[in-house]
Amino acid sequence: MIELAETPTAALVPFGPGDAAPPQVGAQRAREELARLEPGSPRAALYMLQLQGADLPPVECPLQHVFAPGCYARTIRIPAGTFIVGKIHKHQHVNVLSQGEVTVLTEGAGVEHLRGPLTMVSMPGTKRALYTHTDVTWTTIHVTNLTDLAQIEEYVIAQTYEEYERFAALEASKAPLQIGGQ
């Protein structure tokens, strides 16, 4: 017979309350962004959805934050029937849809129906609107040594596409010069 060792409680990370900004903050930012964007563009559609979603009642989506050397994982549990518009991510990162079914709108891929378990890579500049058809568990995994959540937010998230584009231009200017296919 195999005996299982007890899992040290220090290794278990509980879920805590969500960290969503008040809907008024998201709605105000959406209005500001819509004023700058071409009507009918995918970006404008994302902000229009964000603006419309601000009128929906709040939903509790517990979070779990896990840290390992060079890595931060943020897992959110989203109940069925929830509509969420996410933030603009500055960096390429891994997403794990551990369970559930969602319909997702992104600028790059349009509308997709995703079913977990599923692992995918998000490109820099990604912002998502999603509707959960079932209860969902979704994890984003970011490369960082930071452990302070406010600092991680500042490192990972752009508040606007204009901020993201400035960030992307700066990052591109830092890229090493490739000579002769090296």
C-alpha cells in the first residue's frame, strides 16, 4: 500500500476576493477610448462591450495568486452566465482554461468558442471580452520576479491602447539587431 505524504499547508494557496475595478472606472475609461477609436473597429467593439457591461450587476470572481521564481500565475473562477472585459496585456503570456466553456472576442482572433482544458499563448496587446457558458477556471501565467500585486499590475497591464503602443515601440527599440540571420 502506498502512503501519501501530507501536503504542507504553506504550499496551498487559497482563493481570495476578486480585484475588479468599480464599473464606473471601466465605463469612464471605455468612453475615453471610444472617443479616440475608429467606430466599428475591433478595439471599439471591445470598449463598447465594456461600456455596456458596466451596467450589469457585479459578480464575485475569486482569485488565486501563486508565485514561483520568475513566474506569477493568476487564477480566476468565473461563474456561468458572467460577462467580463479584461485589460490590455503588455507581454506575451500563457493562458490556461482549466475548465469551462466561454465565447471570447479579441482584436486578433475575432469571436471564438473555447472549451477547457485548453492552453494557449496570448500575444502582447491582447484585450478580451468573454461570456461564460459554464463555470470557468482561467489562469494567466506571466514571466516576472515581482510579487507585489500593484507592481505586477503596472508591469503586466496597459491602461489604454495608446499606453500599450508606446510600450511596444520602446520594447522594439531595445530589441537586438539581427545580422546575417543570427
